[in-house]
Amino acid sequence: MNLLQLKDLLLESGLASELALILGALLIAFWNGFATKSAFGISFWIALFAIGASFFLSDYTPVEGSFHSLRFYFWSGYLKKYFGIAASVALFGYLEWRNERGIQVRTELLVLLLLSQLSLSILIQAKSLWLMFLAAEGFSFCAYAFARPTGKDKSSNESVLKYFASGSLASAIGLFGLTWILGFQGTIIDPGNDFLVSVAFFPVAGAVFYLSFLLFKLGGFPFHFWVQGVYENAPTPFAGFIASAPKVGAAFALLNVVAGIEPNLTFPLVVLALVGSFFGNLAALRSVTIKNLLAFSAVGQAGLLLIPAIFSKQISGAESQLLIFGIGYAVVIQAAFSAVQYFENHLKDGLSVTDFSGQFHSHPLPSVLFIILVMSLIGLPPTIGFSGKLLIFAGILKGSNLFSESVLYLLFGMGLGTTIISFGYYYRIPYFLIFRNRLIEDHTLRNSSASLMWLVLATLFVFLAFFSPATFFPFP
């Protein structure tokens, strides 16, 4: 095969960006085997180059069509660009986090970061349920390594074991559901049992099991048990990466599953969205540490990410709603973890909400940027968080003919209620930053340039995307 044929194959398959990630991972592994002393420094630049090449080569992704087990949409290349940005933020954040704490280098994390981005890219393009399952599992194995704590605290190690155990359980349930979907296509014909005839029990149950597997990737109810421990104990840049990129990937995979399978899953998805959103936000009200608060807030946001999937079969435009809400939330939550890392660099690790008291006077710019991100997480204007939630509500209105009035009232009540509840716990951040007396003196001077840079860029996105969404998001 000559270079021209290779180029044509990459253009047809849309796998040019994935090839860059694979080559980057192989180069890092090769260099680590032959030059162990300088492995991390060179590997860092190889990883950065591979992520950059993947970003630009994602333009070769077809706008629509399919290639074997892959299917392309108008948002496929765009999401691959986002995954590259999220991975680069985690990469620079980890370099800053490690250097300022004197932690031993772990070159394998750079390989796993590239492989995790590769898995997410395959996940959003997978047409086959098997390929989707394997891609999601590929990310999970990378995330287990990201979540490994650096200390020897017993509770920290238990959080990783809980993450792995719940992930294994979710994978088993998802695989079981996949066999039911493939083994019982169509409706079970049994004249003596109207229940099976009316709801096609096995395909519906199989689809629910398979969606449970994707809910684990979303960190949504009821597979949210790992969220709190991982967010609190993992290195902060990787906690931000796990809180953002896989949520977007799993949300679009879930949307593809709901749109592509025969059973009607409206009712179970509505129940999961309602219960998960309220549970997460109510739990966040009692959070003491800042990472705990962000963790339970993420569980609540996962409930809202289900809404576009609920309407994907009946209403056009669900993909655009999910794109704006999902990307807007993911960028903001990763930036929020960058803000946490900034203050950890200057105060201490394991910050509680009260530890932010009076820090506005010492760190005015990061404090203002953090407050703006909090406004977006709540869903207040003029931020992209407000635009995303507004589109979710608009989708509920478009689906008014699909539900009874009582279900519609519940969905609207969920959206408004969770927004009010989120204000009830997020307001503490600006309140302690500005109005309370300082509890911790800033004695630790660490380099926080990477965290501050991403804070500035994310805040600009939060505002500019609100006023001109067409500049930042693709539309069909």
C-alpha cells in the first residue's frame, strides 16, 4: 500500500486521528524501554505531539456515513477535538501537580491518557454494540490507573477498589444485557402472556441492563458509588478528566443506543433521570469537602444528560441539545477542578469548602474565575450552563405529546428543583471566598500557571459560547 492509498483509506475510515494516538502510545512505550532515565521528559512531548496531531487530523472524519462498525455524524470530528483538549488539560495539569508535590513520575500514565482518548473516540463512533462495549471498557481500565491515589491511606485505596468492583459489576450487567438484546430480537410471541407480547420483555430488559453499563461511565444513579471516592482521592487533574470527557462520550453513546434499538425506553430513562438528578443534588447539600461537592453535583448532572436520549427517537435536534449542554458542562467541570488544583497548590490538598474563606483578597483573579464557573454549573445567565439547561427544557416541551401532564410536570420540576438545590450548595463557594475571614494563610508558593491558563480560557468560553454558540458548536 502506497502513501496515496493510505491517505484514501484514512479519509474513508475517519481513523486518522486515532492512528496518531496509537503511534504516540507505541513511541512512548518504545522510548521507555530503551531510555528509562529520560523517559518521562521525552514521553511527555511525544504525548503532547500525538494529542495535537489527533486534534488536527480529526478534520478528516467524515461528516456522515459509516465504515464497517463505525458510524459518523456531524458531531463526530468535533467531539474528537474536544477529547483532545480535555486530554491536553489533564496532561499539563498532571505535570504541574506532580512537579509541585515531588511525586515519582509514572510514564505509563501518558500512554494510558492517549489510550483513553482513543477509547472515547471509538465509543462515540461505534455502530456495533460490541465495539461500543469494548471501547467503554478500554477507557475504564485507563481510568482505574488514573484513580490510583499517591498516598498509602487505607480509605484512598478502598476508593479505587470500590471503583474497580462497581465497574466490574456494571460491565457484567452490560454484557448480560447485550446478550439479551442480540439473542431476543423483536417481540416474544406468547399468546398466553399479554405482558410479554405488549412490552417485548427480553429486548427491553436487555436494553435496560446495557444502559446500566453506560450509566456507570456517566457516574449516574444507581452506579454512582465510585464517584465520591475517586474524585476525592485521585490526582486532581485526572479527577477533572474523569469528571468531564467520559461523561460526554457515554452520553452520546447512550443517545446512539436509544436511537438504534427497537424497544421504547422512555419510562425507565425518565425514572433514572428524576431519581438520579434529585439524589445527586440533595447529597451535595451535605458535602463538606470541595471535591465531594463536585462529585455529587456530577451525579445530579448525569440525570440531566439523560434527557436528550429520552427524546432522541421522536424529536429532531436532540443531538444538538446534548452537544451544547454536555460540552458546556464538561468544559466547566474540568475547569472547576483546575481551580481546585490552583488553591490546593497555594493552601493544602484535601480542601474543605470553609478553607476558601477570605482567599479572594489573596487570589482575586482565580476567585472571580471560579465564581463564574460556579454560575455556569448552577445554570445562571450569561453562561453556557444557562444555554444548555434552556435547551434541555425546550426538548421537554417538544416532547409534550409523548407524556402525560403529570410526567411533564415531574420533568420540569426536576429541572427547576435541581437548579434551586444546586444554588443552595454552590453559593457557599463565593460566600466563603469573599465574605468570610481567612482561615488558612497562604504559605505555599507553587507554580500554578497551567491551572490558571485553563481557568482563563474556560471562562472566556463560558461567556462567548453564551452569546455566539454557532462559533463554538457545529450544527447540521
